[in-house]
Amino acid sequence: MMYRFRLNSATLAVQRCDGGRGVAILMPIGAEIATADLPSPGAQNPSSLVNVRWQEKTVSIFLVDLLERGEPMDMDRA
């Protein structure tokens, strides 16, 4: 199952590049993202990173940012 969100505020993310280095990117207000990594409430530290798909890229954001800045959209059943 994929969980889809729309960001209500700009949010920092990290994109992994060749060589394993991470580059900070800013996802804008209204960005639509999807993840299959959403943990159950209380199961993980809110400062943990979650992998999400955005503009056909996989990036990582903090779970707390996803939950506080993201508005749930319809879920895709995949």
C-alpha cells in the first residue's frame, strides 16, 4: 500500500547521489509525495528518516516533517 501526502509547507529532504553523498533539496508547498514506509503510530522515533517518492526520485525526509507538514491524500492500493 502506498500512502500519499501533499505538503502544506516547504520541507527539506535529502537526495542520495552517486558515491553515497546526500544533497539537501527543498520540496515546495503543494508537492505530492508517496511512501510505503509509513510506520504505525509510536513505532518509530519521529526524528527518523522516511523514504518518499517525489518527481520520480526517491528522497528522505524526517517522519515528523511528513506527519506535521503533510496532508494525507487518497491511498493507492498497490
